[in-house]
Amino acid sequence: MMNCVFFDDASWEDLLPLTFTRPVSEIRIGILSIREKWKLFFPEATFSNWTYAPYLQEKFPLHTEKENLYINSKVLPDEAFRGALCSLKHNTGIQKNGHLLAFRGSLKDRQQLTDLILSSEQYPHEVLMVSNVWDIFQKNGEAIVRDFEKLCKGRKTQPISSTVTVIGDTSLVFLEEGAVCEAAILNTKTGPVYLGKDSEVMEGSVIRGPFALCEHSATKLSTKIYGPTTIGPHSKVGGEINNSVIFGYSNKAHDGFLGNSVLGEWCNLGADTNNSNLKNNYAPVKLYNYKQHKHINTGLQFCGLIMGDHSKTGINTMLNTGTVVGVACNIYGGGFPPTHIPSFQWGGAEGLTTYQFEKFIETAERVYQRRGLALDDTEKRLLANIANMVN
């Protein structure tokens, strides 16, 4: 049995605030998280994480043996790359344009990861990587197509209801066991449509692929979705959504627009929350970067909202183009709040105050209880570390 270790490199900071609460391998892009994708390619392997942030290691522990396959956690697998990893000999690695992709052997510290770049062979093929937060929605279409082909190959979909209109190839619609879809329009001309286990597409929804609705999630009545879009597990969405990724356990259940955006877990967008994804002057969008402590040019014309875990908006909240919201924020009020809201903040356009950790935990515990879950001490310590970093 192969022992695989996902290692985060310095680009972990370019994926903040989403990686405040998770290693890069837990990012959802396409239908699955990066870790879940690798599990499909190496089903017999064990996986653990070598996190860049030490405080994440308790929740995501590292397990090493005498021989390990180290995989850069921002790399999405394909058959060519899997073959290259299987061919790796002891104490050899592969890199791509100065990024160490993988190494077989045993490592003691992070400096060795840096040193290995010079001694590793250049990987000759293209590789799909998540290096910046906007890569998650920018590359989501290709990731959905890859996951759809891997998950659905050789399997039979659950029956598609006669009340559903499919525009395009019906073989590009796949319903897992328990998925419900009635009186909806699914357009597969732009990509596949995947409905996870026990998910539901309610009546009147109009969906253009590529689209993934993960297990136990739902689109509310008359939801409009433009792909590529992923709705992670245990989430509810409504209104209008375009090219966005929701990691899971988050709700955008009412009318309002979400475009070219990424939401973490345990987020909630209040009714009629809207984000802008295009500047009025059509200029490239800038996003706040935690590593550089400033807004940087994404080079993208369309870029909306990046929101960390446990953050929420009140009703009628307006978010400007390229807004970055940290972990555990509560945003409300009239006007446009700042385009960077640090973690554990409460307020909006009229000003921000610190969200007291004890009050936040009280709310988070209630949110978990509504889902039949418990906020355990490990998670509380992880969140306390984030609060201490920003306050």
C-alpha cells in the first residue's frame, strides 16, 4: 500500500482566506476536492497532509513511513501524471517550471522541498494546478469535465424524469442514487450536468453545464445557473449564479446574484445579497493578497467574491467587484463594504468592529447543531488560532 503525503508549498498563502481553515488538498474544484480526486487515481493508497500552517496539522495530521510519495497538493491528477508518479524511483522527483510536483522517498524538513526543485526532472506535460484563489472558478469547467468522466465512466445514471427538458446530449446528465430533478431545463451543450446522491433540483430551475450539485444539496425553485458552477455538499442555492464554486455546508438560498466567486464552508448569503463581477470601466479586477498585504492585479475582467469559512451577509448586502472576505465575518448594512474584510469582523460600509471569539463560537455551535453536527474542540482550537492571528 502506497503512503501518499500532500505537501502545501508557499503558494498556500495565495489561496487565503480559503486555506486559513484547510490544507490545499481540501479545496473543492470540479465535483470533488483535490484529495478525493487523488483517491480515485490511487484507491488503495493512504493519504495525509504536510500543512504549511502548523496550526492546521492537528486537524489534518501528517503520517510518514520509510517510503512516501509526496504530492504537491495544488496539483489536479490525470492519467499521464499518475503514470509519471508510478515510475518515480526512490529519492527522485519531478518539477514543472520551478514548482516541485512530486517526490518519492523520505523528507525531514521543508528546506528539502526547496532543494529538490533543482535536482528534479522537468515534467514534460501540462499540469492543472490551483495556485491562486481565482483559479478555483477559472479552472472549474475543466475540473468538472475530468471528474464527470472519471466518476461516471462505465456506470448507469438514475432515470431522468419525463418532466425534465435536456438540451443537448442526455448522456452528459448523470443522477446519483436518490437525486431528484423535476420540471427543470438542463443544457449539456456547454458541458455535463452531475447531480450527487440525494440532491434535488427543484421545479423551474434552468441550468447550463458544466455543473455539479453535490450530495444532499439543492437548487431552490426557479434557480438560474450558468456553468461552470459547483455547489458542494449539504448546500442550498437560489437566485442567479454564474461560474462559481461553493465548497459545502453553505447557503445562498434566495434571490440575488453570485458570479465568478468562491465560497468556503458554513457561509450564508442573506436574501438579495448581490456581488459585482465586472468593473464599470471594464478594467482588470484587483484582489487583496494576504502574502503581499495589498491588492494585486488578477488580469481578469470578471472576478467577484472570495469568502472564507463561517462568514455571512445580511439581507440586501451589496458587494463590490473583487471583494475578499476572511473567516468568521458578519457583513450587513447599506452601501458597499470594503473590498477586503479581514477575518473576525462585524459590520459593513459604515465601519467594522471585531467579532468577539466567544460570540462567534456560540453562533457556530448553533449552526452545526442545525445540521446534526457538533463543533469539536479541535475545530475550536483551529479557529482560535485564526482569531489570534488577526486580532
